[in-house]
Amino acid sequence: MKKFLFLLVSAFILCTSNVFATNSKETNSTKTENPQVCKFSLSHYTGTINLSSRTAQVTVLLSCAQEEDVTATVDVYIDGELVASKLYTITAGNKKSGSAWIAVPSEYNGKRYTLKVE
């Protein structure tokens, strides 16, 4: 009877240690399989086209630095219509692009604009 009880306890200990080892491996693999999601944002989202047919200077921001260059397209909308776009590059290791104006056709001078980034 003692041998049977000893075998039963030993089997229980081996099973529980195997379960804990399996659970810790799953936790570690889950952490590596969920990369951080980086999102774009802008230095501003609205404004008025100036007399030089341009927006104010725009900077694209990134929530986390990347190992490679990243590009983003900024679109200019006036009255719901896409009127211009500009490509911005955020170089590897940085979290923001350089600042630049976006040129639009002169017929939009003095009009309010909205920016969107993709």
C-alpha cells in the first residue's frame, strides 16, 4: 500500500510540474507573438490654406520607432474632396518626419482643410 501511495504522489508531482512548465512556455511565446502596434498621427489636423496655396507645415508622428524607414501619405481634404497628397518618410529609429507644407491648387486659398494620414 505504501508503494502504491508513493507512486501516486510521485505521478501527481510529475504531472503538475509538467503543467506549470507548459503554461510558462505558452506565456513566453504569447509575448513574442504580439508585436507592438505603431500608429501614425499628425502635428495638426485642420487649418486654412494660406495665400501661397499651402497648408501649415505638417509633421507625421509615429507612436514607436521602427528598424526600417516608414512612409506615410497625408491627404488634404477641402469640403470633403481630396485636393492634394504628400508622402512623408520617417527614417529608421525615429518617431517623426521632417516638417513640410502641402501645396494645393490656388482656387482653394483661404479655405479650411482637414488632413488624414495613412
